[in-house]
Amino acid sequence: MYPEISPRHQELIDELREYGENRFSKENISQWRHEAGLPDEVVKDFVDLDFKGFNVLNRGADGSYDLFAQVLVAEELARVAGTTLPFTNDLLNLQIMAEFADSSQFDMVRDRYASDGRLMFALAISEPEGGSDAMGMKTTVATVDGRLILNGRKTFVNNGEYAPYLLIAAIDGDLEPVKHPPLSLWLLPHGLEGISVYPIKKAGQSILPFSDVIMENVVLDESYRLTGSEPGFPQLFRFFDIGRIFSCATALGLARAAMEDAVAYASKRQAFGADIIDFQMIQQMLVDMEIDVRAMRDSVYRTAREADRHGHTRESRLSIALMKRFVPETATKVASNAMQILGGRGYINDERVSMIWRDCRGFQIAEGTDQIMVRIAAPLLKEAYGC
């Protein structure tokens, strides 16, 4: 059905399905949502997969990752588990480290991730008053009385309570802005004096624990600075686009899981002496849901392939913004219709379609809201039409 999926890609999907079906039972997911995380053996088994030779966790000879294979990983695991998992955050954060860290810094992070399946740092970029306006960042590093001092606040920091290190993005107050504010990245030990971390309670995506991180007069050592390629906002924006692709791939997998649950329930649930799947209105809902799922899948696959082939171009940025505007909202609609088909059972907190709806709704906000995607896409669309 999808020409992008080669026989080798199908082997990758089969490997992921086997991994997921062996671990992500309904009972396990319920427990791990309550505990806000996955057990050690589950994350270690993930990094030990061979991914059928695709560059999913490891860079290829040219230093790149296989984005389309990573999309298939995100989609299939979300479909099997029916919940948002931390693996795509790990994949994105590894790529950020690979871009901005020197080889010794990156090797330390990569080797530790390979050994235990836990990423040793939590990425801290978003700020309470910033949202998608990353260049409005208020967190700063500046030399005061001969010492480097960090002040600021970050929010929605995934795993911020538990990671032994924090990767903090900050404006370098010792440099003058040129075209963009001078950006710096710092890998900080979690326990530095002046760093406080507070958990955030969310409506969904419960396996991903989020936190606020407050930094007050934190004294830094220059060795904490990432010293690979010089960080800048244009490079960072490229990773925002990769994060949007991963979010949409996950939302797609969740929508497919909701669709499967709705069809299965409608096929066995009887009312008025018949299976409800034979009711015309239920049939119409399921058909429309399937149209939406296929349209989302086309959008995600096409956009990932385009980004894989052409990199960070105006065309790919437009495609990513359009995809991000369309997919999470449509996935939320599919999940909502699945809840409707399940009736009162669908409205129960621990029912899978209920969890899927809350997770998909979160993707309409995460990595840039629906409205921000319009703001990004509209000027690119105008330019694409030569206006």
C-alpha cells in the first residue's frame, strides 16, 4: 500500500512489533503511566535491537541518521503501546548532542545510552513565557566578577527530575548579537547549587515526566559548555522540525491504535440484536476515521522522505509545518470518534482510547501549536506561489 515501505523496512516494523507486543501489555502500560516511566529492562531491550541495519540509534558513515526509519519506529511503537513513549525524545536529543557536542562529549553520552538505555541528560530549551518563540529566550550566561553565572527558568523539561545532567540552552551575555542572539549549550550536573526542579502534572503523555527547572546564580565551569559546532538558532530550528516529524509519527501510531480498538469493539458489541458495526452511523464514522488515518500516514511518510532526501530547505519546512498543522488535530479527532464508538467505556480514564485522546491532544501543543504552524507555513506558502 505504501511504496515508501521496502521489504527491509517491513522487517524493521516486524521487529518493533514483536518487541512491543512482548512488553506493552495493558497492565504494564497502566502501571508505567502511574510510575511515570519505563523499567530498566524495557529501555535496555530497546537500545539492544538491531533495527535491521538502519541508522536509528547510530549515525551512518556520513554522520547522518535515517529519519524515515526513525519515523517507522515512533509510529509502530505508539501503535502497539497505545501511549506516548520516551524513545523519540531520546532519538532527537542524541542528534542534538551529535550536532553541538565535541566527539568526547558525545561519545560519553552515546556510550552510556548504549550500556543502560537511559539518556544521561534532560533537554531544557522551552521557557514559560517563550513557547515557540525560542529567540525570545531569557535564560542567560554571563561573566560576573570573573565567574560564569547562569540565571533563568525552563519548562516542560522531559525527565528533568531524574536525569543526572541537564542540557541547558542559554543566551551568551558575553557576546554581541550578530543576526541572531548568541546561543550557548551547557551540559550541567543535576546537583549544581542554585538549580531547583519541580514536577509538572499533565493531562496526558503520563510516561513522560515533565518538570520546571529554575536556575538562580548557578556558577558554571567552562568545561560544561558544548564545544562541537558553534550552536545557533538556525541549527536549533532544524531540530525543532525533526521533533515535529517525530510528534506526528507518534500521533499517527496512536490514531492507528484508536482505529483498531474502535473496529474491534464495534465488531463484538451488540445493541438491539445486532453488532453495532452493522449500524450505518457507526460504519460512516469508521470509514471517515480510516480516510483520516490514511491521509495522516501519507502526510507523515511523504514529509519524512522529503526531509531525508533534501534536508532543511524551504520546501521541507513548509511540508513539516503543514503536516504538524494537520496530523495531531486529525489524530485527536480519530481518537475522539473512537471514544464515541466505545460509548461510556471510552470515557474511562484507564481505557486505551481515552489515554490516546489525551496524548494526541497534547501534540496539538507540543513542538509548536497548531496556530504557530499557520504562522510558519503562511509566509512559505506565499513564497511557494510566487507572491
